[in-house]
Amino acid sequence: MSPASPPMYLRPVADADLPIFFAQQADPMANAMAVFGAARPDDRIAFDAKWARIRINPDLLTRTVVTDGPEGKGTVAGYVAHFPLIGQPAIAYWLGRAFWGRGIASAAVTQFIAGIPTRPLYARVAVSNMASARVLSRAGFHAVGSDQAHAPSLNRMVEEVIFRLDDGPA
């Protein structure tokens, strides 16, 4: 973490994180920004089933982003994840709205990808989500193309930008 980075650390996902992730997912404004959120962000049964699959899958690496306090005593801000997407190694992240605009996402993504040796590494962002595109750019990703993907929260196809990281963080 650089001196300008906000106080933040990553740790394995704990059971106690899931209600916080659910509340963050259920935020209508966050869903509108992310576009690729759940079709029914208020469906706790679907949420629990999704996270049960995530947590037992050995091909996925997910870490909780914690901030605003010393390690072990902070506030859960969201999560970062590494997973295969369309046959390519990819990352994604979600931060609760209260943590937007503070540099936490950039710090979390940069720290997270430093521990993933696989390159190239990909990420996809809805063209309307410029804040997420900036986070990826700060971490060293660059736009390499575009595609369309189904956005469950909108129930329609949306344009997305494909980002790739060839080397370590910028």
C-alpha cells in the first residue's frame, strides 16, 4: 500500500461479511451503477446460494475489503474476486456506496492483483460505469475491446468495455 492509499486490507470472506454484502447488493443506486448486479438484489435465498457456491469453489479467490480501522477491527467495505470468465482469468469487485470515492476500490484492486501471478488478467465494466473504469486504469489495466453482455438487473444487453492487465500494477 502506498502512502497515499487509504487504510485498507484484504482478508478471507467470513460468515459475518455476508449480511453486509447482501445489504450492499440490495442498494438500488449501487445496482444502477454496477449494471451487472443480481436480477433480484433483494432475494436473500438466491444471494445465499450464490455465495455458498463461491465459497466452496476452489477455482475462485474472493477477499473481503476491510477499511477504517486497524487490521481485525475495521469495517467491511466490500469484496474483490478472481474467477474464470468466458475462459479467461478475470477479476471483479463490489464496494458499498458509503466507500465510493475514497480510493478504497483502487487500493483494494491493486493489492489484490499483486497476489495473482496470472497474466493477462481481464475485467469487464459497463460503459456507463466510468468510476469502475478509472479504478481498473489506476491498477494498470487498459481497454482492449468491447462486447455486449446481459445485465440481469436491467434484463437486457448492455455495452461493456473489456480491460486487460498484462503486467503488474502501474
